[in-house]
Amino acid sequence: MKRGILVTLVAALLGGPLTVVGNDGVFLFRYANAQNPNDPRSVSMEFFKEELELRTGGRIKVENYFGGILGTEREIADAVAIGALQGPRGGMFEDASIKFNIVLLPYLVGGWDEAICLARSPWMMEIAAEGRKKGFHIPAVGISQGFRAHGSKRRAIRTVADFDGLKIRVPNAQEVFHRMENALGANPQGIAQSETYSGLRTGVVDGTTAPPSDLWDRRQYEVLDWITIDTHATGPDPLMVNLAWYQRLPADLRAIFDEVAKEALVLSDELYSASEERIIADLAEFVEIIRPSPEVRAEMRERTRPVYDFFVDRGDFTWAAINAAVAASKSCLISSARDSRLETETRPSQPVTLSEGVRRPSRRVPGGNEDRSSCGSSPNLGGSFDSATSEVAPLRMTGSRFLSEA
């Protein structure tokens, strides 16, 4: 009842559902997210507002509401469903397609290189297109705030055994994280991110799973003693637009809208990836930063593999879909390997000499970050990549173990 009342109040505050176009012919796009105005998600949507209004000559006006001022992510998504808002970004992507949850699976990708490659892939946009069946148009998908870490206050998390019995806050709406914490031996507690600070301060929970940017922006380091950078998961960040609103746009405005949305999501990913290590360094001024050894991370991956089995057995998605996601995350790497071989084959026999102090430009792929021609250094759960053949070996399961078919 409380949720329904709040959504009704939001609709009344904003002028009611499906306020599409004013008397002056201007289309109004109301957007909301839970992050503060300085978060890369919000900053990228300010870019979206400025560029969209500029390129449409003011025919689309954007109103941004940041910091959860219109409610929780669940309440914001409900407001979009009834047309009181036209678009959010956040954790309610399952409303559009349950297959977005594949991106949440623990250790699916090995780092920012693979994550951005996955976000820009045709595989991801096929998942996004499924949102139209649920009333959403999704023009672009990014990576949700980077890679998650574990913050704790009762004891440090240095090994898998340290999870035993800890009450770990997880997002209410994302069952993947509930299953993951159970697999690690913790007791997951579904709590809204807006309530996590007080939960940590009062002892309702002993720790939390969140990206470093959230731990910083929400000042959760004030009620934590340790942060373990285990990069156990990331997530999708689709811009979920009310389909009925979008379909009322003329064709030329739809094209501009989609173009600017893609640019905004690329900017968001660039800002998150560029700031991640800086934020971790800032957090280190207040808490102890723990970086698990490769052996510990390998054990964490092994312990969480049954999470994959659970969702496949339940029918949420298939192993074929998971393997397709893994292959998509490496598709940029395959292209880079082919480019590298082509460069070698066509290189002059006499080596090219660069002037002293001049560096050869780094390769770039969508997402804008440099040096994306190879995987990130983080260990990865995906299929094996053979640079000699530029092929990704598919995965299969035997019991709870991943095996390469190669």
C-alpha cells in the first residue's frame, strides 16, 4: 500500500501519467535515479539533458531528479511503468528482461575491458530489445557503477572462511546476490541502498556488497572498517524508457534521442572506469583496503559456481545464453587479435622507427578507455580465449565445474 501511495503522489507531483507534449509542442522527458548529482550516472544524464535539448532545438525538454528524491529504485521504476516518469537507470532492469540478470552472475567477466565489450555487444542489445514486450524502449546499455566490493565491520574478509555467518546487505530486487552470499557462507539481508548506512551503524548488517563509488558517495566508509576489492560482480545499466512516450516522438526525434542516449552511456562507463582506482585510494584514507590473492579469488569463484546452476535449473536462462554472454564479452578482444595479426602481416620488412619520446597510439574500442585490446588483469570465469585462432571456447558444466570444450 505504501508503495502504491508513493507512486500516486509522484504522479500527482509531476503532473500525472503520460504528460507527453505541452501546448508548445515540446516533449517532456522526466528522468530519475537514486545516485547523487556527482555520481557518474547522474553526470552522464546531465550531459544527456544538455545534448538532447541542444540537438533537438528544444523540442525535447529533460527534467532530471537525482539522489532518490522521488523514492527508491523500485518506486521510481513503478512511476515509469504508469508514465509519471519517462525513464530511470538503476537496479530494476529485470522489469524489462530477466536475462539482464546474466550480467550479474559472479565472476562472469574479468574486468572493465570485457564488461564494456559485453555492454556494447549485439548480444546485449538483443536482451534490451526484449524490453519492448514489457513496455520499455532501451536505446543503450552501460555497466552499472563498475565492479562490486565487500565492505565489512564485524571482521575483515580476507578468505572465503571469513564470510561465514556475516550478515551482508544485498539489493532487495536482485536474487543473484542473495544466492551468491549464501554460496559464500554469509547471511544475505535485502535492504535498500538508501537504508544501508543506518543498517551498518546499528548492526542490522555486518557488511555490504556495492561498487566502490556507492561506498564513497553514500559515506558508508564511516560505518565500515574493511573493504575487500574482490570484484565479484558487475551489472547492466540500461536506460529504460517508457515505450508509449517514446513511440509518440516523431521519427527524427527518436533517432536523435537514441544517438544521445548511446553517447551518455559511453560517457558514464568512461567516468566510472576512470575513477574506480582513485575512489579506492580515497576509501583507503578511512578503512583498510584488502585485495585478495589470486588463489583466494579462485576459491571465491569456485564457491559461487552453483549460483549459475540454480538459475539455469529454474529456467531463468540457459547455458547457451550464458556462453553467448561470455563470447560477447570477448568479441572486442577477438577483433583486436585479428587487427594485430593483420598489422603484423602487412608491416613493412624494415621496422618503423618512432621519434624518441613518441608513443604509438593505443587501440580504442567503444567505451573510450585506452589499452582495451586485451583482457583486464582480473581472473575471469569465461571460456578460454585462444589468440592464435581468435576463438572463444564455449563453456559447459559438469556438476558444479566449468570446463572448456577446447
